[in-house]
Amino acid sequence: MQTQEAIVQGLAAEPKLNYLTNGWTIRSWLLTKDHKRIAIMYLISVSVFFFIGGLYAGAIRLELLTPASDLLESGTYNKVFTQHGILMIFFFLIPSIPAILGNFLLPLMIGAKDLALPRINLLSLYIYWAGGALVLFALMQGGVDTGWTFYAPYSTTFSNTYVMLVGLGIFINGFSSILTGLNFIVSIHTMRAPGMTWFRLPLFVWAHYATSLVMVLGTPVIAITILLLALERVGKIGIFDPSIGGDPILFQHLFWFYSHPAVYIMILPGMGVISELISNFSRKKIFGYEFIAFSSIAIAVFGFLVWGHHMFVSGQSMYAGLVFSFLTMVVAVPSAIKVFNWTATLYKGSISFDTPMLYAIGFIGLFLVGGLTGLFLGAMGLTVHLTDTYFIVAHFHYVMVGGQVIAYLGGIHYWWPKMTGKMYSEFWGKISAMLIFVGFNLTFFPQFILGYMGMPRRYAAYPEELQVLNIFSTAGASVLGFGLLMPVVYLGHSLIFGKAAGDNPWMLPGLEWRTASPPPTENFEKMPVVTWEAYEFGEESGLDLEGARKRDAEATAAT
Amino acid sequence: MSTHSDTHEHHNTPGLQHQFEDMKQQEDSVSIGMWMFLVQEIMFFGGLFTVYLVFRSQYPMAFAAGSNHLDAFLGGLNTLVLIVSSLTMALTVYYAQKGNRNMQVILIVLTMIFGAAFLGVKAIEYTDKYNHGLVPVTGLNKKIKEEKTAGHSVGHSSEHEKPCYEVDHNAPVVEHPNPKGEFLWTDCSLAKLGLDTNTLTVAEKNGYFSNDKIDANKFRDKVRIFFWIYFVMTGLHALHMIIGLGLMAWLGWKAFRNTYSSEYYMPVEMSGLYWHFVDIVWIFLFPLLYLLGRHFLH
Amino acid sequence: MQNTSWVPLFPEQASTFAWQVDLLYVYLIVVSVAFTIPIVAAVFFFAIKYRATEKYATPDEMHGSMVLEVAWSIIPFVISMTIFLGGAIIYYQQFTPPADSMDIYVVGKQWMWKVQHETGQREINALHVPVGRNIKLTMTTEDTLHNFDIPAFRTKADVVPGRYTYMWFNATKPGKYRLYCAEYCGLNHSGMGGWVYVMEQRDFDNWLSGNVSGQTPVEAGKDLFENKIGCASCHAGGPTQRGAKLEGIFNQDVKLVGGATVKADDNYIRNSILNPASQIVEGYQPIMPTYKGQVTEEQLNSLVAYIKSLTPNAAAGMTAPAAANTATAPATNANSTPAANKPTAKPLANSSK
């Protein structure tokens, strides 16, 4: 029994069919409608792409140890950084939290049996595989060298690489994103359990709602942009080719109209995870719940208005530049509000330093740097100097790796017991979190300095005087790489040798903790009825803290 | 509800999927889902509309010239066909709600006939473009060897010397040599007339002229952009239409099997939404592509 | 290090924009530190002070504070507006070239910069300007996007095919400053750099009239080869080598694409510079651009002299015996000076990349 009664009575979870053991055939996995199984399949696939993208990153940093283009020929280097960007952005960062943690947890958090459209969810996974397979195939054939930004006219007219094949893969993959977002929006509207009002929803859910809006509205634009790019390559149309009257800047506008909101697709779910981690590991309701919820929506909306800040030196008019710079400053404010609210949540909390909390605290520091350097880049006079330099590279790695990847890892560690029923080694978890934090800073902080010194990005060879900083960066990258590989080992180890987690190892109020670990296929034995506010850690939310304390005492006495 | 009685309830309610508690939840979900899907489609076509608007505002004369070579009568006919098909679709939903199987099937078949008619007219239009060298991809136009043409042949078709023919709109169509099946803009009457430079946009001032004279090849390139946008937009629209026909076929089959009633008619309504959306996209495409800048009198 | 600025983390300040951009940068660093330190300190302080002393504690509820929310919305917004204003002021200046600017024309192409002064003087991968004058660059590109980037001046601008883009600056300090291409443009994007030379007005006038003082033709040729014209970017050996090796070729037989064999004499070298497409060495791609109109006769002579000097004993008219069909190994150093004591010159036939 996994019901409230069982928890109250202090009974251990009886072995029962959970979503992992409910069917052992390949068919039962590949044709599943269970959102949890789909999430696990995403986890495996996304990790593969992260690994390959990471190998490319390693190649980049190794090449940049020396000023000359000696390890990799410049043609190869161009392909390496392009493919690093494409795999990381489209096949890792964008799906990671929504497709894995979102898929797994959203129905649990709202008290539903599944998402509203399970077959669409499965279709979205198939589409992800199709797009990914096509891109991997293209990489094996020879890859692309246009930069992940595919700027015309290089990508339309000059590049001799597999632009169309990779473009097609990304085009297909976009629909995976759209369908996931669509599914989340519908589910959050219609599948909430009785009593689960909008303002009782965990902030993870709010974050995913905002993300889904961006996914659904923004992704079709990149789809059409890639389609036009492919047609231009094949048919030499002249939409982007100026010799026939086209406009390369039009490509940039179309491209960034999606790709800027895309960065919010990447960071908003991460912020949702952090809200969960900070609140739960301080055992205190998040400070300013409504403000965080609304700022997620505000970021999603305003995120569509600032794409021109990627084009300040492209030749767009000064007045357009002024407008985009102003709006960029505006969009920074909701993120600042979140950081302040997270910090305030810690005040007078009861803070424990489990591995997920280490990631959350690391996130606050790293996202702060990343976000503030975004202000540097939104300030027009300054950004002219910093555009297309390593300052940009450092900025976006701080927000995407220091922000999103840290949040992703924090989330994986936090919900690992729920997804697998096992606890991992806290010791190795903490070590790895700290290695990642140190390695990350050592890798990317020198790049701010390199950027201000003028080192342009996408350079295989650079002036000698910049070598020392590059060496620091590569040294950091090795530490970071090692730190990122460690979870594979100890999380994998925990699957076999880990201690059983129990339903609610930390006695937390979220609905996902009110069912077995791992949950049964239908999520809840009995559909919950919510009568408590979000983030209530006491007995009034139905948590049996006394029982938990008794069990702990018995366990300690027994050892 | 435990799992067991849950299944029992589900078997009593036709069409209710396992993840939903009741039909209302299912209906709300598919409705929101379909609307979100259509919003996404609007963003998709929106990108194309943006590209069209950017280029029309830059090269209005070339785009007007292109518009003139689209058959507004056929386009208008297609508009009428689609509007009527939307009517039959709406009536289908009405009769599905009433549970009237025969009327549903008849109206779905009628909708499909109109949809097919639309595609047929599109095929006629595309063939016409093929015959007249207006497909913007070399090799996809009708190849006409040089000997077959009567008079009017000027020079040979090399990249730099493609000729620009006078077209008399009252005279029968003359076939021009096109051995490689290239895009062959044939009407240079606008170019020959000498454009009033005061009415040209900045882009046009650079884009149509070489050495201060009208360059037929450059003008042709801009018209070619128009035809690219025409084919991509109407082609994507036609693709959605084909998908719509497939949807109708499936719907017709289910309706024939008496699946829909006042208790369960959402799939019909959702299919209707999709069909209306495809219709509305055409309502925007038609005036923008066929009618703007058109000269009805030559 | 190239820069001698007193702050080692900044490039030299060499234009009228530079101090303003640096000031805004420092202001932003101050703002960032002013926000980061308190927040990080608060996080650490709270984390330690409020660490869990008992498991499953239930601290007092605290939902929020409208006052705080408004405060920490408005204050960051106001600060961000000051940043916006600072940036806008500098940007406005960067975007409005003064009316009395000296015009210079720049054309980017894969993978070099071609610069032309109003007086007709041309340069490649280099830009000579007088100090203290407003200089306006009118720029375009022959192929893809590039970006003319001078970090010491704190300014850059994309060059876009099919139109002109502009940037301007006023250099404040004589010296030599790096020029980069800062918009990815394909294979040799990282090699598309050069130098901006800021000179006193008198030196600049001298330079403009072609007076390069005190160099022998071979020295002048070496300077042209390695720096001013940039032949070295393809001919210097190493992994970026795309052009035929020039060490030891003088007066050797060269096999061309199409089967003909010619002797690499003075005329051959001169013709290779002015009309490279007419004689492609076998095993190489026809990618060398022509330098017709971009080198003066005097410069041509210097280049020929320098290339000749890459073959030992060439001046004396003695040539080493040619060994047939030996593949040459690419040089491993970027410098084109021939190794001393090399007795045999190797032919260019069958060298492949």
C-alpha cells in the first residue's frame, strides 16, 4: 500500500508493480503511453547527445591549448565547434529538463494519471529520435561547418558541407519540442487534481508552462527559416542571397526571432528546478511565490521582443538597436527578481546540504554572473566591442552550463530516488558537484578576459599573447569533464547497489512524494485531493513527520 | 476510484481515453490541444508571410508583374470552393452533434470533393506555370528546343544573355525557346516602358538597374523571388490540404461506422477546426499573392 | 604582450571611444560586484546560520513582502536604465561619423581585407591611418559576411554583401594594433587578420606617397610577403599552407596543371602574382587571387627579390639539380626563411596537400 494510511502506519512500501517493472519487453517500452517510461527513454537519448557534444567540446579546448591551428585543421575545427553547438543546443539543452524531468514529474505534481495526450508524447520521442538520427548520420558523412547559427550567405552559397541534411534533422526535431510544449499546456490546464488550483501548483509547473508557451510559439519560426535556407541552397532563390536581391540580414532576423526565445526555453525549466530545490531543502515556502510564477511568464513574453540584441553590429539601424537594448534591460528584471526571492527563501529556513542543494546554491552564483554579463552585452556601446568575442562565449556558457546544466544535474539528483527508488552516494555526489563548480569557473571565467582583450570567437588560431588564459580554460575543462562523468558512475552504481529510497526520503510536501518510489504506472494508488497550499512542510499538508522521526530513531537504534 | 472501477467506467463511455476522468476533461484537453496546434501553424505560416511582406515592400513593381501572371479567376474560384467546403464541414459538425449518420457522411464526402477540386485547380495552375517557364527552378519548366519556336527567338540562353520578350496580352501565347527548362520571365513590357524612378523604392533603384539602364536579368531575378514565394506558400498550403483530405477520409470512415453522436463528437469538431484553419490561410494567401498590384486592364 | 596598457586585462586604449567603453565596462563590473557580493554573502550567511539542526523541521511561514518585491524590482530596473543610457550615448557616437571624416574603403573577402585610401593607395590586411583624425570606413564584402574588428579602438562592424556598412574612429595613439575578422566566414576565418598602423601625420603622408625608407628590396619584399600583403597566410608552410612552397624554387622546373613544365624564373614569379590563374602548379587548387592593381612595380620587384632569396645561390645563377618525383614534406614552422645548409632544392612536382 502506498496510500496515506500506509505512510501513517509507518509501513515500508510493499513490493508491487511499478512503472519500471510493469512489462519487460522492448515492445512495452517502445510502444508505451506511460509518461515516465518516455522520460527515461529521453534520459538515455539526451545523455548520448550530451556525451557526443562534450567530446566535441574537449576537441575544441585541446586545440586551443596552442595559438596555432595545429591539432585540428581549421576546416575540421570549424566543423567541430559547429557540431558542438548544434548537438548541445538542439539535442541536449532544449529537451533536457522538459522532456526528462518535465515528462516524468508534471503529471505527478499536478496529481494526474498521465499527461493529457500520451500518444502525442510518444510521437514527440519518435520525432526526437528521427531528427537526432538524421543529424548523427550527417555528422558521420562529413558534418557541417556553418556555425550553429547558419548565417547566410555562407550557409546558403559558400559552405560545401551537409547543411541540408543537418537542417532537415533540426527541422524534424523542432516538432518534438512543439508537441512536448503543446502537451504540457493542455495538461496543466485540464489534468490538475481536485483542489490543485493554479496558485497551489509547484513553481516547477509554472516554469514549464511558460517554457511550453515559448516552445509552441517560437519553434515554428526556426522551422520555416531552416526550410527557406534549404530551398535557397537547392534552388538558388535569392531570398538571402544579395547578388539576386536577397537580404542576409533577413536571415538573421528570422533566425534570432526563434533562437533568442530558445534560450528561455533552456533556462526557464532550470529556474523551475531551482525553485523546487531551494524551497524543499530549506523546508520553507518559496519567498514571493506569485512573483516567481509571474516573472516566468514575463520572461517568456518579453523574450520574444529582444532578438535584435544579437544583431547590434550587423548593420541594422541604430534606432532598432536602441529599442532592442532597452527591452533587453527590461527582460533582465524578472530574472533578478527570482534570484532575490530564492535568496530570501533561505532566510530563517532549515537548510540541509544534500547534493541537489549544492547544485542549487551553485546555480545562484553562476546564473548571477551569467545574467549580469548579459547586461554588459545589452549595453550597446560596450557590446560593439564585445560582440563576436570570447566574452559572448563565456556569457552564454555561464547561463547555459552554469545555469541550465547545473539545474538539470540538481534536478536529476533530487528526483533520482523518485525515478529509480534508489539513493546514490551522497559523498560522491557532493564531490562531483564541487568539481563541476570549480572546473566550470576555471574554464569559462578566463574567457571573459580573453573576450575583452579582443579574442574573436570561432577562431582555431589566435595571437600568442592570449595563450596563458587559454591554457587555464583548457585546464578547467578537464576538471569539468571529469566532474561531469562522475555522476554516470555513481548514479549507475546506485541502480544496482543503492539503498532503497522509500516514498519520501526527505518528507517533502510535493505530490510527487506522496506515491511510491518508483511510482506505479498509474501514478497514484488513489487520486489525490489537494487541501493544502504549495510548499507547506508541516503536518497540515498531510505529512506524517512524527512517524518519520520514529522510523529514523528505530533505524538508528537498530544499527 | 480505484483502478478497477475506473476501467469499468471507461468502458461505459465511448471514446473516453484511460488518462481522463470524464468526457468533459477529454474534450477540454483535445480542444486546447488543437487550438495550440493551430497557433503554432499560424507562427509557421507567419514566417512566410513576413518574408513575403518584406520583399513586396522592397520590390513592388516586380511583385506586381509576378501577380499579373497568376490566374486571378482560378484563384478566386479556389477561394469560393474552399469557403463552400468550410460550410459543408461546419454542417458535418452540426449533424455529428445530432448523431445523423447519413448527413455526416454525405457532407464529409462533399467536403472532400471540394477539397479535391481545390487541389485540381492548383494542379492546373502549376501546370500552366510549368508550360510558360515560370517555375523558378532550372529544369522544372517545359523544355522547348530552339527549332520549335516561330520567330521571336533572340539569341541563345546563356546565363548572361537571357532575352526579354515583349508580350502582347491580347495575342495568343507564343512559346519561347527554353532548352534547359529555365525560369524564363517573358514579359518585359514593364521594364521596356522605362520605370519612373520617383516611384521606385531604394531597393528597386539598386535592384533593377545596371549602369543606369534597366537590366532585364536583374528584373527577372526579382520576379523569380516572387514565384519562389508563391510556390513555397501555396505548396505548403496544398500539403496541408492533402493532409486535410486524409483526415476527412479517416473521419468519413468513422462517421460511416456511426462513431459520433451527441455524446462523442469532438473528433469531428477538431477536424473542422483544422479544415477552417487551412481555409483561412488561403483567404490571406489569395489577395496577397493574386490581387495586390494587379492590372485588370492591360 | 602586444598591449602596454597599465591594466593588463584591457587592450590598449587607442581611440576616442576606448576610454568611454572601458569606463562603462568598469561601471558594469562595479554594479555586478555590488550585486554579487551581497547576494553570495547572504546565501552563505543564511546557509550557515539557518542550517538544519533537526530533521523535518517546519520553520515559520513567510510568504513574501510586497515592499521588498517592489524595491528589488524598481532598483535593478533603474540601474539597468543607467546602463542603457551609458551604452546608448556611446553607441550614438559610434554610429554617427563626423562630417569631416577621412574616407577609407574596405572590402572583405575570403580570407583577406583589401583597403583603399582616397588617394589610391591600396593595402592588404593592413590599415595605415594618421593619428588624431576622424576616419570613416565604408565597407563591403565580395562574398560572405565578415567583420572588421579593431579591439584597441573598441569598435567593429559587420560587412554585408550587397550593401555598404560603415564605422568610424579617431585613433589617439601611434602604434600597431591588431585587426581581426570577427564574423565567421569559413575556412580561414582565424587567419583573416592584420594590423592597423597609427602614425603621426607626417609619417602617414610619407607612407601615402610610397616612401618606405631604408629597406633593401629583399627586406621590403619579406615585409610585404609576411605582413603587408599576406602571402605567408597560404605560402608559409605548416597546417595552413594552401599554396605552393616557394623555398628553393627559383629557376627550377615546375610542372603545371595540364602537363606543361615551365621554369620558375623572374617572369614566372611576377606572372604568378599578377595572373595566378594562368599557371597553376600541379597538385594545387586554383584559389590564389590576383594582385594586379594592388602592388606597385616597385613592390613587385621587392617580392620577386625576396622569393628569389628563398633559393640559396639563386643570385649567383647556380641551381641545384632537380630530383624527380620526390614529395616534399610541408615546413613545420610558420617562417618562410629557408633552412641554412640545405644542399638540394626539391621540385614542386607531386607535392600534395
